[in-house]
Amino acid sequence: MTEIHTHIVYGVDDGAQTLEDAEAMMDMACSQGVKRIICTSHATPAVEPFPMQTYEEHLEEERAYIREKKYTLELASGSEILWYPSVPRLLAEGKIPTLNGTRYVLVEFYPAESYEKIVEAALHLCVEGFLPIFAHVERYATLRKKDRLRELKERYGVIAQMNALTVIQGLHAKRLFDDKWPLRMLESGQIDVVASDAHNTDTRCCRMKLAYDELASFFGAEAAESLCVYLPNQIWNGAYIE
Ligand SMILES: [Fe+2]
């Protein structure tokens, strides 16, 4: 599997805090069948510059651990950007990393963000030539109104990412009695990619194997493969997704 949303670079956000934390997260990802990870540390341009130098140094230290352990695991750079109007400019200037150096960018919003702001983000990113991926789309109340996610996908080519934990809570723990929206979105094919959004090895960890297995048993192996392998690899490679 290929992960496009993780907080595995240590010491730059609320994910891994130490190299040891990051090593434990890489051990766990390998045990879950993950082969490629895009390291999407938080970027909050409204608050502070992205700590590019520290991020790159720590990423290299983590790659050294992979070589030492002889893991079949690759790490790529990236970020999860809290939307702010300066984002397209900062991306163009190379001050925030895109996903693996491609035109794909992972963007998040405040959970109560307005639909107008979300549309504005999609539009601005498109106009500047970026390919927006919206992180954990299940979080945004406004996207639950009829056909809004579909509209964003059709008009601006937005790619919808759902967290593996949402999939697991819904399909494995059968908690979709409370919240049926994620299931409806998965069933109707509006979710493109599932990723762990892992921050650690306990409360917010990588459980991609269980998510994949549940997706395969509910929607078939082809759907699980598309959500966890094929489309994430297309993003990794910078291939255009229709
Ligand atoms: Fe995240």
C-alpha cells in the first residue's frame, strides 16, 4: 500500500516527536503492508513558515533508519496544508512541499469552514495548476449537504481522502448507525483515497491492513486496491487522475 497522509517526520508537528517515535511508526507501517509513505507534516501558513530545513533533515534521518533495517519502504516529502489564501503562492515558491514533488497538494480546513471558502480553495489551487486533494473529507460539516462533494470533484477535480480510522469505525466496529455519510460516500464512489493520517503508534496509528481488509470485504478487492494502492500510487507518481 501507499500512504499519502501521515505525520511521521519527527519534531515538526503533532505527529512523531522523536526519532524513536518515527522509527516505531515506520516499523508499524511495514507490518501493515505499507511500502510507500508521503510524509505530510502540518503546514499552517497563516501562523508560521513551514520548517523546511528541519523537516528535510529529519526525513533524511528516517531514510537512514530504513536503510539500516533494510525495509522495503520509501519516504517522500509532502505536507498537509491548512488552507489560507497565500497557499498557491507559497507552493509556487517552493516554501511548502507538494506531494512527492508533484502538482498534488493535500489541503485541510477547519471543521466548520464555510462551503464558499472551500470552493475558493479548490478554485485557486486549480487556477495555479495544482491538483487539490482534500484531507479527511468526512470532517467538514458543509460537505455533507447534498451533492457538494460531487460538485467539487466534477468542477475542480478535487480528490477526496478519507481516514482509515473512519473506515474501520464504520465497517469493522459497525458504528455507521451513528454516521452513515462515510458509508454512503464510499458506496457511491466519491472517496478516492484512504490513508491513515497516522500521528503515533497508539491512538492515531497506521491500521491500513484492517482498513484494506474491511474495504475488500464490503466493496470488493478491486475497490480496496483502488483506494489504498492504485490511486495513491498515481498520486505518488504525479499521474493525472480523471
Ligand atoms: Fe493529518
